[in-house]
Amino acid sequence: MSKAIIIATILGYIAVLFTVAYYSGRKADNAGFFVGNRSSSWWMVMLAMVGAAMSGVTFVSVPGMVATSGFSYFQMALGFMTGYFVIAFLLIPLFYRMNLVSIYGYLEQRFGVSAYKTGAWFFFISKLLGASVRLFLICAVLQLLLFEPYGIPFWVNAAITVLLVLLYTFQGGVKSLIWTDTLKTVCLVLSIALSIWFVLRRLDMPLQEMIATVKNSQSSRIFFFDDINDRRYFFKQFLAGVFSVIAMTGLDQDMMQRSLACKNYKDSQKNLVVSSLLQTAIIFILLVLGVILYTFAERMGIALPAGSDNMFPTVATSPVMPTIVGVLFILGLVSSTYSAAGSALTALTTSFTIDVLGGAKRFDEQRLTAVRKRVHISMAVAMFAVICALWVVGNTNVIDAVYTLASYTYGPILGLFAFGIFTKWRVRGKFVGIAAVAAPAICFVLQQNSERWFGGYKFSYELLIVNALITFIFLMMLIKRDRR
């Protein structure tokens, strides 16, 4: 695939993206930036949610992981769907009733300022690292396909990528993201569906043969019940999926900003239920695409590089593949990653301005706008620094890195919200931060020694649940006793 086609595809999408962002966000005020003025139609938010959940990590890593993990990731997807129902019918009514701009305002009302700041800082660290890992993926792929052949260093690649994300989210915030995420969803679904169609045509494989190929493949096994020590064990994956989506969507300012943009909580519930069903279907189709791509590579004699994340870009842009498949891959990757990075940057700006700096309480509208813009630029610089650091450290399976980070950083947030919602106890708020830091530290020790201490048991993403449980136990130790 020629470099000119790659550049033209990227520039074409960016032109459309900036046009949509400009017209949807040109009149946005602070309320429009933070929560979209709570005037968006539920079906529009639903399309945006599908796109927001399907990042470039999902688009690239899920097909690639088929070779080593089969369809086991679909067990997590079933957990995701269950978790969305919990968010829709437990958290959404609560957040709307409290009329929250930042969902971490709940922690302030329930436990006090210390817990509020703790939740905000854990979200900030988690989102900064997670978003940077996701954006690192597109930078790494573009470095492989485009920048490296011209001798352009990685930091230039990362700087250009982050700058583009900054520019298209600078004015409109959530008001723009609803529309740009909808654009991303359309591009992503078309990219996946058309990629499958063109690959099948190149293989001269009818639909019935494709179904038989996937069914008979050793990589298409979904459920794993036989070995509890296996990272693919069903209950590990399913429960990790349930609690990951509760933490990474329901307790994530980035994702909840979209749901809180609906007109009322019932519309928000419809958005979450329908989007969860669509996301589950898309994940399954991506796994099917993985089997097809590996089959194509084997039949065409394509040498695959090390690392599952390199499989899709290598096959899609290979000389024996129709050029249109490479174009579709670039389109799907760029649309999914830029959108996810843009929403993360907006959420980081919102959380730092509202939660950490207390902007809504300290500043008038004009001053708040100026502070918000400076914070937005600072968050972009921080993301650039983390991306460059990841390049120096070296690449790994990105989707594994995302959920491993989430197990440590979202666990305390999940424990705080669970304690607040399911108990009525008050706690000594000034010690909440210590408990939230101690829990992931203990989890790290457990993960490093679990095989030796627990008869060969190896933690996977269910470490998130353990982290939240330890936080919950620490909070019980901080309960204020009624002196009467």
C-alpha cells in the first residue's frame, strides 16, 4: 500500500472530522463543553457511545489476539453487556437525581472533600495513562507504515497526533464529541464489514465456507471452564467484564459525560441498553475478522511480525491484499483512535477543572472558560509525554495493558462508589486517600505472589474486583462510631 494513499486517507478523515467538530461546537459554552447542555437525543448519544467504547485498541488488538486467546474475549464482552445494565438502572438515576456535572461530586456529598479529591485524582491518573496507551497504538502503527520509512522520529509523529486531537476538541467539548463519535461509529462499522467482504472476495470464499472455517478453527473456542488457573477461565473473564465496564464506563467521567448529555435519565437508560447490545455484536464480528485474516495470511504466505497488535496492519496493507482493505483499515484505526483520544482529553479537562481546581465554585463564566482552555492544553502536553515514555519502554499487547492498568487505578473508585451506594455508614474522610492508595499496593503484592501463595492461581483482570473489595474493607475500618 503506497504512502500517498495512507496520507490521503488520514487527511481526508481529519478534514471531515474538523468540519463536524466546528459546526457542532462553534457556539458551545462551558455547559456545552462539560455536559453538552443536556439536550442530545438518546439515539445520537447511543451511536456516540458505541464509537466511544470501540477504541483503536479494540479495532487492532481484538482480531490479533485470536491466535493466542481464541474467542475468550467474548466472555468479557458478555460481562460488559451485563455491566451496562447495572449502570443503566443503578447509577444513571442516581447521577441525574443529583444533577452532577462531574460524577465524582457524588463522593463529596457522601464522604466529604477528601474522598471527592481521591476519586478525581484516581480517575485523572487512570484516564491519562489509559488514553495515552490507546493513542500510543495509532502512533506506533503510523510510525511503522508512514513515518519510519521517511526517517521521521517518533516524537514528531506523537506531537502531530496529539496536536490534532487538541485542536478538534478545543472549543466544543462534549457537544462536539456526540457528533464526532457518531461519525466514528459509522466509519468503524463500515470498515469492519467491508474489510470482511473484500477479504472473502480475495479468498474466493462464499459466506457458508467462511462460517465453516470460523466454526472449525481451533481459535474460535469461546468458553473456557476447565482450568481456573487459566487467564481465559470463564468466570475470571465474565466477572472482570462486568466490573470493568461498571468502573471504566459507569464510574468514568469520560464515558458518563455522554450519557449525562441525554435529556433525562430514561433516555440515558435506553442509550446504554441499546449501545451495549451493538457493542457485543461488533466485538464478535471483530473476532470473526481475526480468524479470516489469519486464514488469509496463511494461504497467501504472508510473514507476520511478532506481537498480535501487528497482525491486522500487516495483513491489511500487504501487497497481495486489495488496496481498499488497507484504506478501510486506516480509516477504522484513525476514526476510532482520534475519537477516543478526543473524548479522553475532554474528560481530563473537565475533571481537572471541576474536581481538582474547583472551577465551578471558584470562577465566573469568563474566568472558567480561560482556565478550562489552559487546562485543555496542559492535558495534551501530559498525554504527549506519556506516549513518548511508552515508546521508550517498548510495545506490548495494548489491550492487555489497558485492562491491567484499569485493575489498579479503577479498583479504589469502584470500592468507594460501592461503599457509598450500598451502605449508609459515614467514614473518617481524611483517611480515605490512604485506604485508596494502600489497596492497589496490596493487589500488586498479591499478583506478584499469587501462584506461590494460592496453589498456582494466577490473577487476570479480576484483580479489579479484589482491589475494590480491599478498598471496601478499609472503608469499613474507617466507619465513624455513633457516640450515643
